[in-house]
Amino acid sequence: MRKCSLDSMNSVFAEIAKAATLYIPADRTDGAAVYTKWEEGVVWSNALNTVRSPKDFFFPQMENLMEFKTQGKNIEIIDTRSETEDFVVFGVRACDVKSFEILDRVFLSEPVDSYYAARRAHGVIISLACTRPSETCFCGTFGINPAEPAGDISVWKTETEVFFRSNTEKGAALMQKLEALTEECTEEAVDAQKEKISAVMKKLPLADLTTEGFGGGKTKELFDNPAWDELSQTCLGCGTCTFVCPTCQCYDIKDFNTGKGVIRYRCWDSCMYSEFTRMAHGNNRNSQKERFRQRFMHKLVYYPENNDGLFSCVGCGRCLAKCPISMNIVKVMKKIGGNNK
Amino acid sequence: MQVKEYKPLIVAFCCNWCSYAGADLAGNNRLAYPADVKIIRVPCSCRVNPMFVLRAFQRGADGVIICGCHPGDCHYTSGNYYTRRRMAALFSMLDYLGIEKERTRVEWVSAAEGAKFAATMNDFAEKVAALGENKRLEDLRCKK
Amino acid sequence: MQKITREQLIDKAVSLLENGTVEAVLGWGKGEFDYDVTPAVFKTADELKAGFVWNDFCGANFSKYLVAKTGKIEGKILVFLKPCDTYSFNQLLTEHRFDREKVYAVGIPCEGMADIAKVKAVCGEGISAINCDGEKIAVTTLYDDEPVMVDAKDVLAERCVNCKSKKHVAYDELLGEEGEVVDSARFDEVAKIEAMTPDERFAFWQNELSRCIRCNACRDACPACTCEKCVFDNPNSGVENKAPANSFEEKMFHIIRAFHVAGRCTDCGECSRVCPQNIPLHLLNRKFIKDINEFYGEYQAGAEVGSRAPLVDYTTGDIEPGEVFDRRDKNA
Amino acid sequence: MQRVGVFVCWCGSNIAGTVDVQAVSEALKNEPGVVFSTNYQYMCSQAGQDIIKDAIAEHKLTGIVVCSCSPRMHEATFRKTAAAAGLNPYMVEIANIREQCSWVHKDMLTGTEKAIILGKAAVAKVNLNAPLTPGESPVTKRALVIGGGIAGIQTALDIADAGFPVDIVEKKPTIGGKMAQLDKTFPTLDCAACILTPKMVDVAQNENIRIFSYSEVTEVKGFVGNFDVTIKKHARFVKEDICTGCGACTEKCPMKKVPNEFNLGMDNRSAIYIPFAQAVPKVATIDPNYCNMLKKGKCGLCAKVCAAGAIDYTQKDEYISEKYGAIVVATGFNPISMDKFDEFAYNQSKDVITSLEFERLTNAAGPTAGKLVRPSDGKHPHTIVFVQCVGSRCSACAEKGKEYCSKICCMYTAKHAMLTRDKYPDTEVYVFYIDVRTPGKNFDEFYRRAVEEYGVNYIKGMVGKVTPEGDKLKVQASDLIANKQLHIDADLVVLAAAIEPDKSARPLATMLTASMDTNDFFTEAHPKLRPVESPTAGVFLSGACQGPKDIPETVSQAGAAASKVIGLLAKDKLTGNPCVAHSNELMCNGCSSCERVCPYGAISYEDKEFRMPDRTTKIRRVAVVNPAVCQGCGACTVACPSGAMDLKGFASAQIIAEVDAICK
């Protein structure tokens, strides 16, 4: 483990940015924190987390897949991919780090999504331990320890100092570059902070939320639960929850005719949308209740069923904060499943 | 790199009864205006949806002009009155978003005003050309 | 800070349920946290007593729900309407979007709603309790021993800072005192943007709209956006997309969204309230309202049922689109 | 996918001189859907049309694009060509490469480039065209005329003469309207009754005409060719078919103190009355507001004296439903109320009267049997002041009067002045005017006669104040030409009150979905080219309901309206314009935005049951466009936020495709 003073972080950022594009959480004009490309003058935000999740780096909202050009009646197909550059994402919280594992299982299993894979290969994740979780945090429910974030490098921050621990080869290689700016220290240095966080975790209002009653094999039990009607009755059908979610991974592939050719691109889609997975015959989930149910059944039942029990929610709390009507996965879990007993 | 002379692309929506006929009259009288002006015939100026205007800009138009019968002369009695309100609101909004107000225009051209049609198009094309390429409401995907 | 109490509302709802006037109640449901309020339908007195809340975070405008909810029940549904909600209520009635006979509207006074983001800007994350007490809001966090006292005025939601009316324009019954139409400064911000140079305006909106993630929350929460099929969801409309592909699409979406509600928008402010990216969407809607007022005379959508929206109306002497700018330049 | 054929016309050298037609037809070959492309010297010639016809057959074309002159020139030609070859005529699009290309651009390169782009736009559009068939609807061969004044009478007579049944609905107990109240008519000075009453009799005797007097239209449904109208026949408590009009009842009626509206309240009538001697129908009517039998159940004298037994105190209002193919509005005018014109002392002095009251005073059948006397004391007036433009051309005081010119006042005032001087040469007559407007056949001569032969004092200037003093009316006025103030002691002041549309017009316009201007005059479909038609198909305008008019003008407009009606009723079926709006009911919100902008009232709403995804049904209000009424302007398509409303032939997708093609 290595450390540096909080004041010298700017030099650390500068050093990292020499070799790769660096993104750190910084405060935007509207006060919200977002990952911002670091350059001199960009200040590390004190916010607990960013509005948008870091999944954008690996699975952007919009990306062009290929282009077609028509010449007379011939069609030419053009691969528009360019070599992805190396980049570093700094300050990823434990919950969001966990989300990459969930996304990886989707995009990196056969057939591998080469667009996603290229970005994963080029990206280094520097995580950041939490110090002041919000009331909306419930990462503990999914076995995530905010004091022990994974990632290529884990970082702890105190009032005066910043501690680094590399976890992977990519991380170690990056730490090497920071040798001159940091000094060696023991793991115990962050113990006190870890303990403090565990104590806070127990006090969190959602600390006792469990996944009991959910998981693979629960489809029959939960699908026709009458509570879905009540839970979904005021859902507006917007895509806020899915678009701020670090684990939602649905996308649509569309063609855009530019007049000179066609761009085939993919963009995020939301299971909350009426046009989601629209087929020739129409939509297979016609009511908002069905769409609403799909989102939570996917996170809490279907995904774990196909992924060794891993839930596709990391408890980051973004949807709790952003849903226009304050309906969210916590309310769903409390209403149906084990928490309601 | 080859320097290409900049020519603005202008889409003109013309109502069938007055302005399209006015454009025909300009042609009959051989009153020249830039070839950059391309006319789309609509039954009435009130058929022009703001979405068409934005679509034209998206696809690379540098200016959009809507021509209809003079107020009071609408073939359908009141269509151009609606056009007038809709486009006043829309153009004011585009200006509010910082998009050059000279790129949009509504002009009333009667079937007898061939000269006015040509003069309007010359003037509009000149003003738009002076602004240069539409950069504020462009869709780069369509410009490649 | 609200003058009317939760108990008064529950009593009213229970009595209307029990005497058979209504079959269900559309109200605010209790959530996980004190500020966490979800619109909900209550069918029994017990449900109301257990789950109904009324506090400074009951911002949601229920009018839009009536479009869907009135079709689902046989009898009447009780809806609580804050003054600003009543305008949306009327506007929807003007557009025949729900059956007035199926609604029992109870007007309730509102002292303005709080914005939790503003509260958090003062107290930080980790809120464990919020207690509203007169003009002060006491916020207890996991990290402070003593509750932090916040002035209710300081955390008022943006739309409430510029409240346009404390008067209800529609109800079957009114609880508490009736207020007045407020002479608000709601157009000041629009005027400020208008006063910028075109370059500044462009930069301002480019920055604001670049944050759009096309989650459609603004549209889906908007009580004027009740289309059976929105053009932005319709693959045949030519404008449909699920992502803001680039700055053009960001602008187009918001221009068309605002244009489609121009003259119908009551300025309820839901769009900005729900935007997860804090885009001041109401400033687009207000621009249309301000223009309409200036061009065609003062018009408040929803002030009365059946009024003709300015963009489906005209006079023979209306301002020409070109004159709009001359007039603005003259005023400047 | 369409199979599109492209036909580029040279138009001799008109196009080919500035556009490389060969290059255009070559370039368009590669456009999507195009399977055939050629060019020819004169596409509109027989040989050119044959090329098109042959290509349609040979290449199984489903759509064609003709790059030629303006569609305003030859669209119809090429549509016919297509139809002759078995192709739907609406599968034809024209790229205007002459008027809007070759004739306005000089350079061959530029012209060719633009012609190609215009061609591409037309191809893009035709790819989205769909065959259209004009709708047909039957025509009910009966007309309704609302209003029984000279306008309504003339219209009805002309329609009936052509052999079509006509119903006249008149709210008064008799037809005749304002003209029946007039004395003489300008500029010929023949008596109004002498020329009107024979026409009234003609109406009564015409087998094709039914008169619903004392009746009103209460509901209008349907559309051109197929109106369903409900007429309310007020109870007149006299059986119309039995009453002989002998008048015995009116003499015996003890209630004789009812202000006589026919004489503008200047004398009284009885509670049971016949408005005037030549009334049609000549039947009595009981005024329920004054009849003691109806009010208190006491009296019954009229029933006793009626030899025919026509009196029926139990009569009720009757509702009649009838179908019509066309409706003519002839609701006429009224003088405006003088209440707001205190300066003329109309309400203070009985000797300040309106021109219409003057008509009654000089009419032989009027309250004074035609003797011109002062209403206050019955004395002969020696000095009469006529004031023109009272409430007309009142742009400064719009809340008081009308902004428009009432048109008829100059002439009838000249008539009044002349007649007065003719009959009572000892009377001094002054006419105050802003302008004297006499545009009409023999009008100016008439006015000059009044001045030159009859010595009427015409003074340019306005009367400022009329003050009753003793038995005189002190008239204070300015003479703008002499530039001095005048004080005239008058015995009688006659106000040429502005005229306004009848109050019944506004609710009627709503029923008919016919548009009105801000003054409540009906608007015509086109101010120059369709002056007797309302924008609402099947509704026609006759007389002063459309704007102030004198009798000759009214009669000619009435005839014009009748000829339009006859033209409509002569058809067995109406063929519509197929380029009409239509609403996708699945997307329609039923919000009424489209209905509000439709100038033709072509959009109505119905509650429709929809099957919901969860197998329940939902009833929703949705818009329905009547293709027989829609004229295809497209205003509704933009008013519709959801895009449910679209226009055939100019669909949003088609226009977008054109935009895209042009901006490529």
C-alpha cells in the first residue's frame, strides 16, 4: 500500500494523465458530480457519487457500430471502429466497481461484444472507498463492502491523505508510475476508516434490506404476485431509473439514414419504454405493469438465475434519488419477497 | 485541400395557391434567383410542421423559408394565420437557443408577385450566405 | 410549513370513502425516507392511515394520472389538488382527456414544496429524518448529532420560488383558505437569457441541453404530454430516437417537446423537477408562455375550461414572425 | 417498394436549353425504386403521353415522376395519362424543372444539378404515395333557406324555379323582412311593397317552397349534401292551415296595448295579430306575453269570434327534423341600438328617430298613414336634420359603433331628404355627412338630384350634440367646408343608424361551423372568387348576413347563392378531393386541437371502444374527419401534437422525404 498527501493529488492526476486520458468526478455547473476529463484546473469532487454511472465508459449511451454507403445500387459496408485509447477512471465507488462484473457477464460471455471488450481492455479503474454513505445506499444488501472497493487500484481518502493499493497487473503498472509521488505504508493505515464505515453501514436506514425471497428459480413465485399492480400503478414509464443505473445493459440497434449513407448505431434502451423490444407484431409487454415487473424481475430473478446467483443491482441508490415518483427497487424488495414477512 | 465555394442550401416551403404560383410567375418572367433555393410544394403554409423546418436544418439546410398567401387571402381562409402564430413562436424559440434568426423567415407572396418571390429569394439567399454554414443546428452525421 | 395537516386530508378522504362519494383516493404515499413520497392510490381508511403522507415533499402533480385512472374504476376517484395542479386539471379537461364526472377534486392550499436537492446541498448525504416545523425544517443526518435547521424558504423548489398562483381554479370542495393569483417574477430568468448575445444564449443552452440523457422523464411527468403515442416514441414520425444522438437531437427533442405543449403548458414545473440532470426545462416552456403573452395577450393555460389555446387561435392583426425580432430589439 | 418511372421533358428548348435532360434522366435512374427513366421533347404531347402509357404497361410502373413544367400547368394532364394507362392518378408526381429551374437559372451546370435534385425529391415523394380515390356521398335534393327577407325570398324562388324543393325558416310570423317595412326604394323610388309583396305571394304559391314562419333552426348536423336540421316551430296558438287571415280576432281582442314591432313601437297592436296586411302566411299569431287567456286563463274572445275555429290555446312548440343538401344563410341585419349615442338625445326626445322609423312614418301603411308628423305632438316638422354615419365608420369608438361603412345610409338618406322636399316643399332639410358614397348604377345622379333639384342642404360635418329645448331640437354641428359651427333649431332629427348582423347569426354560425368575422358577418369562402359560399361546404350566403348590402345587390347575391345551390343539388353524388386529412385513431388523443383550427368544421369526435392490451376495453374520444367536407389544407396536421392527423397526398413522411432528398 502506498500513500500521498491529499494536497499532492493534483500531481498524481497530472502524472496519470500523461499516459492515458483520466476521468475524475468533478462538480458540474448545476452542482451535480460527473466524470470529467481531467486537465489542469479540474477539481476532484467531494460528492458521494456521480449522477451518471461509470458504465458510460465501457458501454456508452450511443455508439456507432458501422456504416453503409450506397453508390448507385451497390452497398459498401464500412467498419467505423477506431483503436480505443487507454483511459483511467478514477474515484469509482465500490458499488459501481461491482457493476462492471455484472456487465462483463453479459458482454464478455460468448459471443463477446467486441466494442465493449475493447474498452474494458483499455480502461483502468481506480476505485474509491466511501466515507459518508447516503441514506439511499444499500450496497450491503448485495454483499458489497464500501470500505473495500475492488478495481485495478483501490483508494482510500482521509482528511489529509490518500491511500493506494493495486489489485491487478494493470493497477500495479499504473502505481509504478506514481512511485515518485507516493510513499509506502502499511495496510493498517486505513483500518480505522474501514471500521468507521462498517459502523455507519449498520446505522443506514436500508441496512436490514435483504435479498431473501429473490434469486434464481423464483419466477413462478413472484411473477403473478398481486403487489406488482400496486407498485407499478403510478410509474410514469420514463427511463430515468434505467439510464442512471450502473447495471442496466439493454440497448437497441438502429439505422440512421444520413442521406449519404446509413449509420448503424446502438443506444441504450429501457425496458420501461413502450417501444422496448418492439417486434413486427408489436410489443410483447404492453402494459406499464409488465414493463415495470420486467425490470425488477430481471435484476432480482432472471439475471441471478443465469449468473450463479449474482443479482444485477449493486445498491448504489441512484434510482432512489432520481425516480420522478420515488418508486424503486427497495420498495419492490420490501413489498414482495422476504422483507415483507 | 480543395477550397469549395460556399453555397447555402435553402429549403422553401411554398403554398400551392399563392406562393408556388408566385414562383411559377417568377419563372414565366425569367426573374433569376439562386439555384440554392429548392421549393417544396405544400397545400397551404399551415401544412408546414416545425418538425419539417428542423428536419431541413438537420439534413444540412442553411436556411428555411416558408411562403404563403398574404394574410386574409388564404385559399383555406385561415391557414396562414395559424402559420403566422406557429412560426413566430418557433422562430423566437430558435433565436432564444442562440440560433441565427436570419436563417428562418416567413414571407407572404401572392400568385401575382413573381417579382417579389424572386427578390425575396435573392435577399434571403444573400443573408443566409452571409451567415455562412449552419453550425448551430447541424447534425454532423448528415454532413460527412 | 404546510398549513393544512395530514390528518385533515385523511379525515376528508376517509369520510368521502365511507359515504360512498368516491371509490379510491389518489394521494401521496409514504416511502422509505421522510422526503420520499410516491403517488399512490388508496382504497380504504386503513390504507390511508398507514400510508398517506402530506408534507413539504408532496410535489407530484396528480392531474395526469386522471387520464389513466378514471378509465379504470366504476365510481369516482378523489384527487387532492394543490393550486398549481388545478390548472393542469382544467387544461386536461379542456382537451377532453378525462371524465370530470369520475373525479372528486379536493383543493388544498400549498405553501410551497421543498427541493430535497437543495436540502442536501446544505446538510449533505445521509439524511435520517426531516421534520417540518413552521418556517424551519429540521434535518437529522447520520453524521451530525444535532439536527440541522434549514429555513424552509431557502430550500423551496424552483417552481415554488416563482409560484404563479395560490388560487385553485377547479375543485369540488376546498379545504383550508383560498389564495390569490400571485404576481410572480417567473419570467425574469427568461428575460435574462433573452438579454444575452446570441453566442451566449447558444453556449448557455448547448451546455444545459448537452446533459440530456433522453430518459423522457420531463415528457412523462408533464401533465400536458398525454399523447396516446408520442412522436418521439413513434418510429414513423421521423424524429423518434431513444438516445440524444448529438447536439442536434438534444435541441430538436426539447424544441419540439416545448412546442407541442406551447399554449397548453400551465407552467407547473414538473419537467424541471423530475429532470435527473437538472436541466432548467421550464425555461423553454416559459419562453413560449412569455412570447404568447407578449404577442397575443396574457394567457394562462388551464385558468378556465374550454378556453382556446393561443396556437390554435388567431386574429387577423397578429404580429408577423419577422416583426418579433424588431420588437425585441426595440425593447432592448 | 414502388416501381417508379421517370419522364424528363425537354419542353423544346425551354428546359433543354438550360438543363441537360439526358443527364437528369440518367442520374435519376439510380434513385431507389426507379426502374425506368427517359426524356422526350414534349411530354405533354400525345406522343409524350404515349411514352408514359407504354412505359407504365411495359415496366409495370406503380408510380411516375414527370420532370417538366409546373404541376399547376400539367399535373392534371399527366394524372389523366396515368389513369388512362390504368395507374391511379395520384401516383403521379411532378418535378417542376421549368418555372422553378430552367427559366430562372442561366447556367447549364447549375440548372442540371438543381433539376436532378428536384427530380430526386419527386422520386422520394412518389415512393411514399398511395393510390387515392375520391370519396363519394349522396346529395339530398332539398335546400334550406334561413331567413325570409328579400335575400331569402329571392334565393328560395330561384332554387324552386329550378325544380328543387326549398324550405324557408323565418323567425317572425311573416316573411318579408326589412324590405316589407320600407316605403320607397332608391334610386328608382318605386314602392317597396309593390315589388316585394308579389314575390311573397309567389313564395306562398310555389309548390316547391314550404314556409316555416315563427320558427328557428335549433340544430344542424351532417355535412354538404347531407345536413340533418332540426327546426323549432314556435306555438302561435292558431292553426295555420285553418286560419283564413280574416282579422276578426285582431279586432275583437281586448288587449290592444301591445307595442307594434312592425312599426317599431310607434303604435300598438293587439295580443293576437297579423303583422301587416300582406303578411305571408297571412295567419294570426297570439303573443303569449300579452294574451290574457294564455297568461291568466281568462278571455277566450278570439276563439269565440273565429269562424274557422283556428284558435288553439293548447298548442305547443313543435320540432321538425328534415334533411337538406344545401343551406343558405339569409339572416339579414338590424339597425344598431341607439342607447350608446346619448349626444343625439335619441332616448330623451321622441322626435329623434332612426331612419327605419322614418320609413314607417312616411309609409302609407305606417302608424301615421304616411303623413310625416312629429311623433311627440303630431305636428308637421318644418326643419328636419338627417345625421349620417351614426355608429358607422366608428374606428375611434369601436365599443360604441362599428368600424365598417354601413353602405346603404347615404342613399336612403338622400331618398328621405328628396321625398320630404317633394311632398313638403316648405320643409327645410339638412343632411350632415362625413362623405357621400354613391357607387352604384344611377346612385350619384340620384344624390345630385336631391341636392340640385330638391334643394337639400348637404353639409359636410358631424352633428356634435342634439338638445331638446321646448318643442325644438337644438342641433349643434360643424360645417367642415365653411369651417364654422352651426346651430339649427330642428323639429325632427333622423339618425342613419349603422346596421349590424342579426343577433341570431352568431349561434347559427356555431351550429353550421361556418366562420364569421369580428363583426359577426359571415365570412365567404374566398372574398373575391367565392363570395356567396361559406368556407363550410354546402353552406351559402345571401344578403346582408355577409356584409351591408342594398336591395339590388342583395337580390343579385341571392340569385348567385341560388345558382350555387342548384349546381350542388343537380348532382347525384358529390366527389370529394381525395387529398384530405385523416386521423389515426390509435394515436388520437381526442384533444380537439384539430377541430379548433379546421376552417370547414370537417372534424367531429366520437367515443370509440378500444381493446386494451390487458384484454379490457377502453372508451376513448377520437377525431373523425369527414372527407366530404375537408378541403385538405393541413392545418390540423400541425395542430395535432401526436401526429395522429395526417394529410393524404401531402403526408408528413412524404414531405420529410422531399426535405431529405433536397438536403442530400
